[in-house]
Amino acid sequence: MKRIVIVEDDLLLSLLLEKQVGRMGYNVAAKVISGEEAVEIIRKHDPHLVLMDIKLVGEMDGIEAIQKVRDFTNVPVLYLTGNSDETTRKRARSTDPVAYMVKPVDMNLLKKTILEILGN
């Protein structure tokens, strides 16, 4: 079963994402709320996909976390963020994400995008 790590500090959205991923037949390997935790968890679980918020709890944002993750894996990353400014988008692009979605996220589009990335 394909594993997805969810990095999201909004509890409600995190639960919604977990439910959506489960309905799609994927396993949520872990849910974390900080960039620091994300790096450790991604190293530990070696997921097939990371759903990554940008603004997180702690010192490290989602982009910085993925920059560190790129030192040991090229896992696909799908950013889910409220930040649509060009500076943030440019920083995010430097980590080679598979997608960048602005909140509020359309769950049908998210489902379609995850299926395109992972298949069944």
C-alpha cells in the first residue's frame, strides 16, 4: 500500500486530508505539524508522497523542510498552502514539487492530482 505523509498544522484540514487519502486506498504513514518533525518522519517512513503545508508550527517552514529532505530522497511533494505570493511560489519551485495548491483546496482536484502522481 502506498504511504503518504501529511504535514499540516491545521487540525481540521489534517483530519480531512487523512480521511480523503484513506478513502482513496492509501495509507497515511504519519501526520505532523512542524517542519522539524516532517524531516524526521519522512526519513523514517520513506513515503510515496508528502502533502506539505508551508506555514507550520516551529522554526522551519515546509519549504525549508523539503530542502533538507532533498538531501536524502526525491519523494514527490504536493504543497497545500494559503500562500500564493510569487516569492513563496518561487521558493517552493526550488524544491521541485509535483504540485502547488492554494487553500482552500478543492478536494476533487486534490484527489485527481494524487491519483495522477501515485495511481492505484
